[in-house]
Amino acid sequence: MFFSGKKKEIIGVDLGSSSVKLVHLKEQKGAYSIQNIGIVPLPTEAIVDNTLMDSASIVEVIKGLISSLGIKVVDAAVSISGNSVIIRKIVLPAMSVEELEDQIQWEAEQYIPFDINDVNLDFQVLGPDSVDPGKMHVLLVASKKDIISDYLAVFAESGLKLCVVDVDSFAVQNAFEYNYQPDPDDVIALINIGANVMNINVVKDGISLFTRDVQMGGNQYTEEIQRQFGVDTEEAERIKISGTNSDTQTLDDVLSRINDNLAVEIRRSLDFYSANASDAKISRIYLSGGAAKTSLLVESVEQKLDIPVEILDPFRAITFNANNFDEEYLKELGPVAVVAVGLAMRRAGDK
């Protein structure tokens, strides 16, 4: 969001707290095909709350992934979320984009709880106010400059040029809208559940109506399974996704309890949106992120909210060469790759 340049091909790099996901798409006449995709785990606590704690290890992982995939593209897009980014929907007097560019820094000072000189700013005009045509709605996005500088440095050391810094929620929205092309009247909740952060984004007709990042995610399952069964992280992940273990009752209790916790938090956030929204009610929920595949989570969220729920497939409308990519592998990787797919569709200068 924060950089511009020529609209070259870009690789999407999702730096999550548990792994690096990379996707390279080729665009021809508005259609995308998979050129490359890969995922590599990160050392524990290499990234905490979007802060790069162990830059050397992250660089090593990115370089190894690029090398193993034979990636030649150097322009890259990344995204941030949680405490690293502030998103505000604000109402301003109607003006041109050029006028807003001149005034945005002054306007933003009223909404950003940091020194305005310490942040990168971007905005998108959402449209005129439905009640007062003399006003307009603007989406304001800000991130601290030191965080962006850290990302720039890591990508440079990895041999990449960071051209786009996006937001996780918007990358998910990008992937969703290309693959599903929802009806303009539908209000959709996109919920991306990572290892530590859950991104919630309510959208209608390409416009984000409500965003919230919640500090909870898939690690809650993994850590509890490790405690209950005395297994390592890898085995805990396997148990979490498969929903199988010799002690069926204990596992069912763990999954059910945390599924319910996540579902309640999702309901709380969406109730807050509904209480303050004049738009139509949410018609469907799409889950993404590694934790989306957790056994019985879809059913738990659907039951708690009484709204149809499904797992987002980021490759639904994207083609691939069956000689190069296994369909089952892509299906398995899909929920984890959603953010990276959305980033791979970005181009420098996009809004």
C-alpha cells in the first residue's frame, strides 16, 4: 500500500508468525495461473506480533525458499496486521483525490495515536456519504515507519525489492473477490485465522465495512494439545488438523473448547459490526488461515452464529499446470496460502 512504481510482476510473500508462504502468479488478460508456490516453517518466535525478532533467520528462510523454487522475480509484496497497522474509516468533507493527498497528513493526526511523522500513511476513498453528499467516506491506513524499515531491510537482504506493503485483511479480500465474484448486495465476513492473530473483515461490493484484528489463533490449539498429550509442535499440528488421537475424548474436549472460544470471539466482533451498521445482515462467512482447517471449527462457527460458513479456496478460479502442481496439495495448502495469493495479485501503485 505504501510504495509505487511500474506495474511489474510481483511475488506475494506472507511472513506469518509460524511460517513463510510464497506465491507467484502470472497474469494474462485478467486471468491468473500459478507459476510457483511454497511454504517453509520459521523458527519459534522469529516473528512476534508482526515484529521481526530474528531477522537473520527470516532472511535465511526466504533465501532458501526462493532458491528451492527457482524464483527469478525480485519485486515482492508483503502484508502486516495486528498492532503493526491502524485502520480507520473516517468521514471528511467531499474533495478530489488530489486535494485529499495534500490534506491527509493533517486529517490523519486526529485519528492516529502516534506522532504523524513516525508513520507511513495511505488511504482509499470509499465513496460519498449516503445522507450528506457534501461528505465522503475514506479508509485510512497507517503503519509505523520503523516496522516498514525492518521489512524493507529483510527483503533487501533476501535479494528482493519490497514494492507493496499491504494489510492481511485486504490481501484476503483481494483473493476472495477474484475467486468468488460475490453479488454486489451480499455482505460477507472474511475471517483469517493465523497462528496468533485473527483478522476479521466485513465486505460489501468491494468495500471494507468493518475490520478488526483479534489476538488469538491456531497456536491456542497447538499449545493445549502439547500440554494434554505431551507431544512436540509438529505432532500437535497433525492432531489439530486430523482431529484424531488415541485419547479421543480428551482431544474432542480440547478442540470443542477452543473452537467455541474462537466462535464466540467471532460472534462478538460481528455483533459489534451489526449493531453499528446500516447495511444488510451478513449472508456468509469464509474462513482462511492455517487454523481454518481445524477439525469441526467450521461447524462450531456455523452453529454459534447461525450463518453459512465455508473455507475460502484461493485457487478456485486460478489455473495451474497439472504436470507441475498436484491438485490435492493445492487443496491442502489453500487456506494457508490465501494471504500470499492476494499479495501475488497486487501491483506496485495499486490502491
